[in-house]
Amino acid sequence: MTKLLIKRFIKDYENTQNSDVRTAYGKFSSIVGIVCNAILFISKLIVGTLSASVSITADAVNNLSDASSSIISLLGFKLASRPADEEHPYGHGRYEYLSGLMVAVLIMVIGVELFKSSLDKVLHPSAVEFSWVTVGVLAFSILLKTWMALFNTKTGKMINSNTLIATAADSRNDVITTGAVLVAAILSHFVGFELDGWMGLGVAVFILYSGFGLVKDTLDPMLGKAPEDEQVEEIRQKILSYPGVLGTHDLMVHDYGPGRQFASVHVEMAAEGDAMKNHDVIDNIERDFMNDEGLHMIVHFDPISTKDNTVNDLRIWIGEKVKEIDERLTIHDLRIVYGITHTNVIFDCVVPHNMDMTDKEVKKAINDMVKEKYPTYYCVITIDKSYAAMPH
């Protein structure tokens, strides 16, 4: 059914890399959420009021908040689709992340309110009117919310949208919430023990836990989360496939919203090679990443001496020795400046953020190892931080 609706209402639905198509997916998903949640809110509010059930009424309010979340998502997709301008040259894609964060916060607010109302029902229990109409409404809600969770999960993955993934998680929470309310209503009727408030407390705790995770997931890209290892390795392997490329390092990926990623990377090529040919390869790398992945890539050329055996042997030796300090350490851009009294060995060392040693201690440890074998060598080390785990 999901695919049928997508084909019916979204033009060029397979072209998910297109920003207009992504926006169409987001708008359509939001409208579906608004309509479905409005239906559930009205039906549960009527049933909850007639049966005097705090959990059913709270579930109705939860659906009203879901409708509000869908409106926020709709606004987020609309704002995110705005083109770049002079004040925002990277576009407005992060509006989508902001809308996802607002949805996650709303989920937590609902969890707090449900916890308060459920606690009050536990402390001051009152009878809940049971009817099979109530069971029917709640069962219908479970089925509809299950479909909505599957619908938003599928569309969210198709366009890589944290907002829709958060909405799908919210629908999944609603399935659990309404299921718990339904179980409580049936057990309370047949067992004779009032479970309405207790079940509400359990559901509220689950919603709060889920909401906290969603807040973290939507905050990560806005705070500058490191790219996934799979993406880093794909970028690395693609760069290494070009002729003349000897290695790559210093990858940085900046996320300005889904489909709006910018990256920079250093590429090592032979210093003795033809400058124009090397430049042409770099141009091809940048253009291909833009055409194939939609990734705005800036490539910095690092010339590597390939005919000086002393430099090559020393690069390999130091590269292996630094791993005795920490397996995650790597070096690059090594060159040698010979002198009368001493020789400078100049290179960069990539250090992870959670390294136990200070930058000064790392430099000293490497320098001491090199001096032990080469007493006249002095290391001039620039410490780099690892913005993406890219071995080379």
C-alpha cells in the first residue's frame, strides 16, 4: 500500500537524490500523519471521555501532539527546501534536523504529562467504564499506527530523513502505548483490579526513554557527528581507484542537511609526476563525487617523493613504529630536510580525540623512538585530529 500511495502522489518518486522529490516525500508523509492522527484523536477523545479512562484520554492527547508533530515536520521540509542565498550559502537543509528535534522534544513532553496523569490515577484510583466499542477503537488505532510506523520507516530510509525516522519511532511508541492501554482495559474489566494508572506509568517511562534517544539522534548531525565508517571507507576506496593516487588522508565531511554534504580530503600523488596530469585527476575526483554521490568534494594535492628510497623507507618505518604508542596513530606528508649538524624529519601525525597522552607527550615519544635509531634526526611533527577514521 505504501508503494502504491508513493507512486500515486509523488512525481518522479524514484529520484530520491533530487531535493524537490525529497521535499515531496516529506510533505506527503506529514499530510498522512496529520489526517491519521486527527482521526485517532477524535475517536479516542470521545471514548476516553465516556469511559472516564485517563490512559485513553492521554492516548488521545498523544495523537493530537502527533498531529502537531506532523505539522512541524511539514513546515521543516518546506523550510529545508528553500534554495541557498547570500546569508546561507550552504542552503537551509538543517531546518529538517530542527523539525526532527522539535518532534523528539514533543514526545518527551507527552511522556512527562502522561506520567503525571497516570501517577495521579494510581494515587486516586477511579473506576473505568468498559465497553467493546472502546476495545474496537483501540484495536483500530493499533492497526493504523502500525501501518504509519512502517510507512514512515520506509519513506524515511528512502530519502535518508531523520525527521521521518523519528516520526516512525513515535508511531511505534503509540502502538505500544495503545496496546498497553487496551490490555489494561481488558484485564481491569475481567480481573477486577484497576490497572489503568499503573499501565500509564509504564508507558510514560517507555516514551521518555525513547524520546531521549530521538533527541540524541537528531542533535548529532547538528553538532557535527563524524561520518559513518562505511561512508569513509567508500570515499577512500573510490579515491584510491584513480590513476596515480598513492594514498589519502585528512577527510572532513560537513553535513548541512540531507543531500547537502560538503567534504575536503588530501590526496597523495607522486611529486615527480606531471603537474597538469595530477591536476586533471584531482578535477575528475571532485567532479565524479558531485555527479555520483551529490557530495561537494574539495581535494588538496600532497606531493610524495617516490624516488628517494631514504624518504620512503623512513616513512614506512615511522608509520609502523608510531603504532607501538597507539594502534590508531598514523602519519602522512613526510619529507626530509638535510643539514650539516642535524636532519629535520617533517611530517603530520593523526591523533584520535580520546588519546590518553597529550599532544606534547605524543611528539616526545615519537621523537625519542626516531632518535634512538637516527641520533642526528629531529622530528618536526604537526598533530592532526581525526575528523574521520580514514586509514592510509
